[in-house]
Amino acid sequence: MQDANIPLYDVAGFRFHENESMAGIFFTNAGDSFPSFNFLRPYPFLGLPEPMFFSIPTPFTICSSSKGLLLIHDHPTSTYHVCNPFVHARSSYWRLPAPPRFHSQGTPAVLAVDLYDPVVPSFYVVCAVQEYSSYYTFDTFDSSTYGWREALNPMDIGPGPRRIIANTGVSDCQGRAFWLTSVPHAVVRYHGLFNTVEQHIIPQDPRLINPWAALQLGRLGNFGVGVVASWRQGVHLFLNDHDDVYRMFPTWEPQGFLHVRRDNEDAATGGGGFAEVICRRPQVRPGVLRFERDVPLWINGRMTVWEVSHENRRQPRTRLHQMPGWARVPESVADSVPYVYTRMIPAQFIN
């Protein structure tokens, strides 16, 4: 099919959207045989076919997405699949070799497409396997070698029984995987290029470590990974500053703020944010989802998209759009997976 309404450009032989806007979210509710997909906006994605998952046995879990590819875990058999569900061809589907050990349902897993080397693009599937307590090792599939490898050393994300939060996993454009942990300000980062694991700390900003705040990770275009902190008074966005791929200890910079107002509050006391949203229920904060450039927020039973333009990185522009009501809504917004539409297929990574 021809996507006449969707501007594309080539990078290392791959075709992408000009702005890589987030097309929508995948989610699976209790009792569903297959995931549902909701578009965040109908244009310019009119005419796309229904997503197809070929012969992947159900039940399965969509773990993450990257550059239009989905990572799917068939947990009864501990098998991973990578596919583009909107390209209806066998070349858009790839069943990976079995991992070196059994991965149970809920194993944190991230797909990371790495276009840092334009000559030999590759993707990684990074799986954080909990050994005991707060110790993890990382099983990683590398498309360039078509094989799995294990991280050199187990990592203790403790002290104490701390854990990696599976439904927060995201990746950047340089093949690195990120997760939040049960410690509010700690992020685990895995680097596929160097096969290294680090833990770094988000600055002790009271907006991020507020016990009432909900955190979520996402990718902010080509500028890196961001974290959203949502609490009943506001929604804050921070960017992981990582211009240098070799930098081991990145910084986190404030990038945006939304003031949360209640129906009975005066708009004039809005708190000086970039923009404002209204929550009808007095003690409820906006729900945060994993994101891809655009930040989707679940407010008053509907989706609102926070568009953050980074044409000028130091002075980002923000816009809010409330989406039309959906026929089906996710039971848990935290378990939804963001998706950016491309025509990329796994067969393009075969050397």
C-alpha cells in the first residue's frame, strides 16, 4: 500500500516519518485474545490496515516498541517475536531464537533499535532477569550476530528488595534501554553497543521524589529519554541529556510543566506552568503512559496528548490536544505500549 499522506525520509536505508509523531497505543484488557490499538489522532494515519500478529500463539504480551517495531513475548514458551504489525508481509515478522534460559511472564524486556552506526544498523532485545532480591543479570539478543549474550556481571540495584519496574521500559535512538525502579529517583540503563549496565540517579528534585507522584519514562524524539512526574498539582517533564553516546553519567534537565487545576479552582492561580489541565476529581492526578515524543495523559476518562516540540531545545513549545472518545479504553494505562508508525521490518536487519 502507498502511504500518500505520511511524509517519509531515509536513514541508513530505513524509512521514517518526518516528525515521528506517536501514532497510538497498544493495550490488552482482561479476557482479550489479541491486543487493541487506539490511534491518538486519525490524520495522517487514515488508510492503515488493522494490525496483524500472524501466527504468534496467544496469550502473549507486547513488551515495548522502537521505530515502528514491536517486541512480543510468548510467555508460555519463553519465546520473543519482533514484528511490524502494520506491514502485512512475512518479512515483517521475526521469531527470535530461544533465550539462554526461561523468561517468565513479566520479565522486563525492551526493544532497542540502534541507528548510531548507519552502515551496520542493528537492534537489541534486552531482558532484565531477576536472580534474587535486588540482583539482576541481562540477557541480550543482538540482531547483528543473531544470538543471545549475558551481561558480564550481575547488578545489585539495592540495598534492600528493590526491583526493576517492567512496564516502564523504553529505549533511545542509540540502542540503550532504560527502566525505572522501585526507588523513585533511580534509573537502570543498559548500553547494547558496549554491553554494559549502569544505575544513575535522577536529581533529588522534590517534584520527582514526591511520594504522591507517579513516574513514567519515554523517548523525546532524537534528543533522548525523558521522565514524566505526575502529581495532583502538576505534571513535570525532564530530559535525559545525552548528546555524547559515551557519557556514563548523564544529566536530567527540566523541559516542561503542566499545572493541574480542579473545577472549583480559579484559573488565575494556575501556578505559572506552560499550560493547564483540569481534573474533575479532587484527589486524582493525571495518569501517565510510556511515551514517544508526544506525552499521552489520561485525564477525566479521556486521553489528552501533550505535544512537546524540540525544534528549539532550550525553549520547547508545548500544545495540548484532547482526543475523541474511544470505543474501548485500556483498563490499565500503565501497561499500554506507545507506537510510532514506520515501514521498518525485521528483515532489513539481516546482514
